[in-house]
Amino acid sequence: MQPADVKKLLQAHLPECDIEVEGEGSHYNVTVIGDVFEGLNAVKKQQLVYAGLNQQIADGSVHAVNMKTFTRAEWEQQ
């Protein structure tokens, strides 16, 4: 699975977010920026992102995801 494939899956799941994906094989670094994360703790943010990849995690095409999640306000402060 290519990073572009992972990005497409995440964009379908989180269409209101800006998403960047890097990586190769089955290991990916994902940055997701969107107001959908407003008020959520770190675990809930991760669960929201993982929900878009559950099928690929289950079949092994995605093995590891290192993610960074930000609201738009948090991203602007970076």
C-alpha cells in the first residue's frame, strides 16, 4: 500500500481534514489537521483516525501508524 492510498482512505473517512501521509511498506507517518478533533483527548483523536484504516490494519496492509493530530488552531500555533 502506498502513502497516497492511505491518504485517500483517510480523506474519505475525514473529508473535512487536511491530511499528509509519508512512509513505505506497511509503516506510515500521518498528520491530520481538522476541527473534528476539538475537545477530544489524544486517545479519542487516535481512535477517530484509526477508524478510517480498520480494514487495512485487520488485513495487514497497514501495520504501524505514527500519527500527529491537530485542531486548526493547534496547527497555527506550531
